[in-house]
Amino acid sequence: MSKLACIFPGQGSQAVGMGKDLAEKFPEAKKLFDEIDGIAGRSLSQLCFEGPDTELKRTINTQPTILAVSMVAWRCYELQGGPKPAFVAGHSLGEFSALYAASAFDLQSAVKLVDKRSQLMEACPKGAMSAVIGMAADKLEEITKEVSKTLGEPKVVIVANFNTKEQLVISGDPDAVAEAGSRAKAGGAKVIPLPVGGAFHSPLMKAAADEFETLVKTIDVKDAAFPVVQNVDAKPETSGAALKEKLSRQMPSSVRWCETIEYMLGQGVNTFVEIGPGKALAGMVKKIDRSANVYNVSDAQTLQETLAALKETAKV
């Protein structure tokens, strides 16, 4: 039998105006935005709806606003009768939305955690990231290990995001990322430097991750209502204690997104609903498996279209 998974986007999916339509069309969405603003102690909703774009792109604002829109979109999906997923997963930041959707922690904990995470990541040591297109993961990992060994600590670089078979991201010390990028280019790959100032999901995040872990330990993480496939190992988990332990390791660890989708496909999932701003994850899923059904919920129209399509699919 075919199964459904709900997936939640990460940093990079932000856009001025996100969530505004949901807040205008659904009173419960407006109410939830107000609650989130109250917990955050600032108007995240205004940033979502009005920007400006320069502020929205700052990590300290990007992460909590994407979380807010994703949680609101999930609430609308639930209240409008969206079918329960067999699994949930989120890309990097999106994992917090997935854990909220699975009732592993409450609204206050979600906002508090992401607020701290965004502060730590905004203030993290200087680093660099580059997308690498068209090179096998094992070959790129080989290059990053060689460069890290040649340059030595602290000039390390790793494969930080395994997005699809062909779309990878390297992260680390700027010199190491540049050298690994040059070697990847020489090997036939396309390399695109990303507009970030930090080495996200690399060992350079260790100090920030240790501080974040201290906060995670104070949060009550309950057993999940449905399995959450987490970034660090692409394995499903429902135990609150295990979810908490893996979450504390997420920041300096690679995002194993391709494996996450492949795992769910292997469990019979053939329909993925991206919940939150943008369609980046839907695009990745299609690159991993062209036969998968993908939908997104980012505003009132896409919500109704997705629910109608899922209803039709259920009849088949």
C-alpha cells in the first residue's frame, strides 16, 4: 500500500510575503502566528509578511520565520483534514518543524530552540559553503578527506549536505572549501559558492553545537506521534530520548537528505507533501525518484489543491 510523508523545508526557502495568505484566510493561522510572536518576543509574522528581504536573509531571522510559517502551514493542513503521514522529516532547520508536527515538543520549545540555534549559527566562526553538482558523493568525500588531511586542522572541509545523488554541498574552512571546489571542478563537477558566512553542518560548528546541546537537554522531548526520519543518520525514530540525542548532534553533522528520502521510498512512501515556504524539497524528491508524487502547502490555494489531489489519490 502506498504511504504519505510530510517534509519540511530549511534555510533558503524564505521569501517576503510567506505565510501572509494563510494568516488572512484562516483565523487559526493568524492565532498561531500571534502565539509565536508572543513566545519570540518580536514580530516574526511582520518579518514574514513584509520583510525587508535583507533582514529576512539574516540567519537570525531566516530560521525562526521559516519555522513559524512551516508550523502554521502544518496547523492549517491538520485542521483542514490533511491525512496523517506515515513519516515526517525536515531538511536541517526543517527537522524542528517535523518534530513539532510529530508532537515531540510543544510550540514554546520549538520557538525557543530555533531562536537559540539561529543566534549561534549567525555568530559562528567564519566559514564557507559551496554546492557541487554532478559528482558522485563517494568521490567528493574522497576529495574533502584529502584536502583536510593536506591542509591540516583547523582547515577542514566535509560534505555537509547530501541533497540528491547529483546535488551535494561542501562546508568548512574557506581555504579548504576553495581547494576542494577546485579539485571537484577539475573532476568535471559544477561548483557554486553559496552566500553564507558560516560553515554550517561541519566540525567548525562544534563549539556552537555544544552550547546548543545544553539548551536541548532542558527541553522536554516526548515520544513522537509518527516516526521522524532524522538528518544525522536517515533513520526513523519515535523515542523522545533518542530524538533528543540525535537533535543535539545535528548542527555539526551532515544532512543525509538523499538517504532520508530513499529510506522512506523503501518503506512504501510514494507521496511527499512539502509543508512550508517554497518548493525546494519537492524538487529534490523528484530528482531522487521521478515516479514520486510531490505536493506542497505554502498558502491557501496550494493547501486546497494538495488536499483535493490527496483525496483523489486515496480513491485509487
